[in-house]
Amino acid sequence: VHLAESGGNLVQPGGSLRLSCAASGFTFSSYAMTWVRQAPGKGLEWVSDISGSGDSVYYADSVKGRFTISRDNSKNTLYLQMNSLRAEDTAVYYCAKGAGGYVVYYMDVWGKGTTVTVSS
Amino acid sequence: QSALTQPASVSGSPGQSITISCTGTSSDVDDYNSVSWYQQHPGEVPKLMIYDVTNRPSGVSNRFSGSKSGNTASLTISGLQAEDEADYYCSSYTSSSTVIFGGGTKVTVL
């Protein structure tokens, strides 16, 4: 089982970025997936998750209305579209696999993360 | 929603047992048996140590155990070893269909 994030970069405040997470080694469409972030020197913060079918999505209040989670089960890939980025969105973004198909009760596999820096 | 409450740090000598608490509310820890614990060494990826309050994934040492009483969950590390020095985070599913983490606890092996 392997998760590989990409797309992190330096972006100006107000800008946009799309993160990707390529999954392998398991039946991707059968599992809910999640994004978790960690600001420099800070703790873990849940960002968003999506059911295996993609029909149900959930967001943290801090990103609601700015971030959009999606998935392409034909490509075994998870996405996070981030708009209206703020300095406080600066963090390492981890993609993680949930243990069930509908909601993420816990994350049993994590990617290595991709770094997003929002700064002018 | 505020983070679950964890002590900032806990320490112990090799061989001792330590316990990390994780306090939530009736909307998360108290309402669901979906508390999990993650270990993170500096510069590394979080690793699942406990799920569904008491269950250990395959490969995790049986020195790690979890429990819950009301709105407080706990992680106990028995026979503390140098390799256990890391940050530990609790997490819970919530009534809003979201996930919430604790602020993290730094475990120091003296």
C-alpha cells in the first residue's frame, strides 16, 4: 500500500494550488480518503475527507468554501483544490487512507506529505 | 471545533509506564468508540498505533494500549523504551462527521 502526494509549492496569498495523491496497492475506490495538514512546528489538523465513491465530502471549518476535495477512481488519485490561500494554510499536507469505505474513522496509511508555502 | 486536550509533555524512565490523556466532549470522544492514536518521530510521517479505542494494528508493539472512560481516552506505554520518544496525537470522529485531533503530547524518555 503506497500513497504519494505531489503539487506542493510556494504560492502567493490569494493564489490557488492543486494537490494530488497517487494511490497503489489497494482497491482505491473501496476506501474513504483524507487530507491532514501540519503547520511548521505544530500539531496535526484534519482538513477534509471523501467517501470511496466520492459522493460524500467533509471539510474543516478553516477551509470550508476555499478547498475542494475530489477523487478519480479510474486513476487511483485523490485531489485537493486549494483556492484563496492564506499564510495560515502553510503546512505539510498529508494524504491518508481511511479504514472504511464511507467515512474516515482513523487513518491507517499515510503518504510522505507535500509542502505548501503561502507567502509573498 | 476546538482540538482534543492532551498534556503538552509526559516523561518517564526506561522500563516505566506512562499514560497520555485525551479529553474531548459529548460530541466526539464520549459519543463514539472511534478514538485513534498516532506516533510521530521528528521529521517523519505519523504512524497509527491504536484504533477504535483499544485495537492495535498488526506490527505495533503490545506495550501500547488504549482505553476510554466517558469523554477521556488514554494511551498507555508500558516498559518505556528510548525508541518511544516521539510526539503522540489522539484523534476522534465527531458528530459533525468530521475528525478532530488533539494538540499532541511530546514523550521524553529520561
